Amino acid sequence: MTPANPKYFVDTSILIYAHDRAAGRKHERARQLIEHLWTPGQGALSTQVLQELCVNLRCRVARPLPSDEIAKLIEDYLSWEIVINTPQAIVAALGIEARYGVSYWDALIGMPPRAAERRFSTPKTCHTASAMVRLRW
């Protein structure tokens, strides 16, 4: 059964493209996706994604953003559901990596925020946002 207001887990790359104006078409598509999730409050992120966003917007985009601007972006994203990586999640991600053949980082990002079953979707590319991976927890 799908929740009335499902959450969509957004990967770091989508957020980077959404704020990297030099990314061209990917920037536009990522911004549209973020705006689509923002209004109904359907976005979800993890502490890992927020950390990766900070590093990448400062160091790895064509036009790095200043720290104060990044801090404002992060504060805005805190209105979304934030999955906090616990020590138990760090260990459990090793099992998910082995069982499903995904990277450790993807396994950690996909860890459940609660014991109850939830459904999240992770948009994996900007140009095919309709292709989403459903994770059942």
C-alpha cells in the first residue's frame, strides 16, 4: 500500500545539478524535480547527502558557492524529512551491499529511517526523472 503522501529520496547528484547553474539541461531538469517535490513536502534526504552536497558545491562544481550560501541551502532542505545515519545503519549497510550488489554508499543512503515499512524513491538521473527506484522498508 502506497502512503497518501509518499516521500521521494533525492540523491546527492540531483541536488548538485539543481544548484550548479553551469550544468545546463541537467540543472534545469533537477530544479524542476526539486520544485515538484517541494510544494507537497515529498522530499527526503539523509545526513550523508547533505554532507556530500556541502563538499561538492564548494569544491567540485564549475562555479563553487560560498559557505554562507550553502548554509542557507542546507537550512532550507532541513524542512524535508532527514534520515540520520546511525552507527547501526553503518554496519547494516555492509549487509545490504553484499546482499543486493550495490555500492556501500548507495546501501547506506537507502537505510530505513524507522522500523516501520516506508516507501521512498530515489531519482537516479536528472534526464530520466520518471525512472525511479522504489525501496520497500
